[in-house]
Amino acid sequence: MTGSPSRPFANRIVLITGASAGIGEACARAFAREGARLVLAARRRERLEALTPSLLELGAPEVISHTLDVRDRGAVIDWIAQLAASGHIPDVLVNNAGLSRGLSPLHEGEFRDWDEMIDTNVKGLLHVTRVLLPHMIEQGRGHVINLGSTAGHIVYPGGNVYNATKFAVRALTEALNLDLVGTPIRVSSVDPGLVETEFSIVRFRGDEERARRVYEGLEALTAADIAEIVRYVASAPPHVNIVQTVVYPTAQRSPWLIAREPEHP
Ligand code: NDP
Ligand code: 8X3
């Protein structure tokens, strides 16, 4: 039960963390259209359950969802043991779960925000990757795709700890590629600029008006734009490893250089 050159993901298993919203949800839809079997994880069970019927309708032959907080190392270990036992080690792992909290100068930052970002974006990604990789190596195939960010390339005011977590993701993508030399396992990152999702609502703890202003006056990237890039990266032939993809909206050329419509300076 493997994919063919024309349908490379048919019956392949794609695992996506943070699949209950935004980019992760869009990735689930993109891989469903390709006929992939989906293993989805996030904390909001009701969101995952609501998503499942549409994924089956789009063409996914199987959708397994799991309520998971990637910060919980024990839960990650137990879950992946279950996946291994039931033959669900993925061909593609999309390490997408992540978030930002706040935009304060570092000297005014909240410790709880730092803990949440570091524990999710860095340690959560490490938990899932560390536990899955030996299985991927054993099965002789696998592709890890990390959601980095342009925030992992260039810092911006108030980005401080979020920037640090995404610099860490970039370092881990590079480091994993070194550690996996000689294996068929590929490691990639997709590093977007502004994507209009729930990201800024989460960053500003539900302040929707402030979140809306982040994307005002420009055509931001959509979650579907990023999902298409993730799908493309994953669809490269096995001897091709696209290590890094940086993508901005055309109106944005750097985290802090954005051309907005004149009425939204
Ligand atoms: P959303 O807020 O729309 O989605 C984030 C997803 O991550 C949700 O499904 C959420 O699910 C999940 N998540 C958060 N914390 C955890 C956790 N502890 N355990 C499991 N799942 C978790 O944001 P985006 O889709 O925009 O963000 C997805 C990724 O893309 C993040 O890594 C983000 O840093 C990155 N990114 C986003 C950009 C943007 O501009 N939007 C640009 C560059 C990168 P739940 O709450 O149900 O657990
Ligand atoms: C998300 C993009 O610029 O809001 O990583 O940090 S940005």
C-alpha cells in the first residue's frame, strides 16, 4: 500500500501536530485531497472531531485524531507507542503545533508566556520528533517537516522569545539533517512570514481587534498557501531534500518591512 508517482501520498501516512486550526488544518485538507491516511493531534478534541468528516469526503481513506498536548512528554511517548503498535508510523511528520504569546519587550515579558512558547515550539517539537524518528529509521523512510518562521531568521521588536524558539527550530532542522546523514530520512522546514490564521488571536490572548490589525492593509498568506508548500516539499522524490523554504506575502519583504495600503500605515 504505497503511493504511485502520480499519487505519491495515496495510502501514505501523514501525521500533523496542531491540526485543529490554521496551517495544520489546511495541511490536513491538502493531504486528504492526495488520498493520504491522516494522523492528527491537537488539544481541542471537538475541533478535530468536527474536521474529520470533511477530510474523509476530500479523499482521506483514514483519519485518526488524538487529543494531545505536545508539551506532555509522557503523553507523546504513550501515543507514539500506540501508533507503532497499530502500524501507524508516518511517512511524513508535520511538526506544526506552535504559538506565540505577547509582544512585549523582553524586560517586561511574562514568564508563563515564555514557558508556553519554549515548551510548545521547541520542546514539544523535540518530544514528537525524538520518539518518532527511531521508528522512521527502522521502517526505512520518513520525512520530517518543521513549521519554522521568518521569525527564525530575523528578529523583530517584541518578538524576542518567540524569535528565539523559531531560531531554535531552524537550528534543529539543520542539526537533524546532520545527525541523519546516511539514512533516507529527510528533514525540511517551511518558514512563512505573515499568515492570517488564529495565530495573532492566540498571541494577543483573544483580542481579535488587535489581531486583525496585524494583517490590515496587506494580502497576507493563507493557511492554504502554506499547506500547498508543505505538500510540495513532501512530494519531492526521495533523493531530493528541500531543507528550507522561506515564504513571505508579496507585500512583506522582512518581518518589519511591510507595504500596507495607504489608509493602513
Ligand atoms: P493557529 O493558532 O491557527 O494554530 C495553531 C495550532 O497549534 C492549533 O491547531 C493548536 O491546537 C496547536 N497547538 C498549540 N499548542 C499546542 C500544544 N501544546 N499541543 C498540541 N497542539 C498545539 O496558528 P498557525 O496555524 O498560524 O500556526 C501553526 C504553526 O505555524 C506554528 O508553529 C506557528 O509558529 C507557525 N507559523 C505561523 C505563522 C503565521 O503568521 N500564522 C507564520 C510562521 C510560522 P490546539 O489549541 O487545539 O491544541
Ligand atoms: C509568525 C510570523 O512575523 O508574526 O511566525 O512572527 S510573525
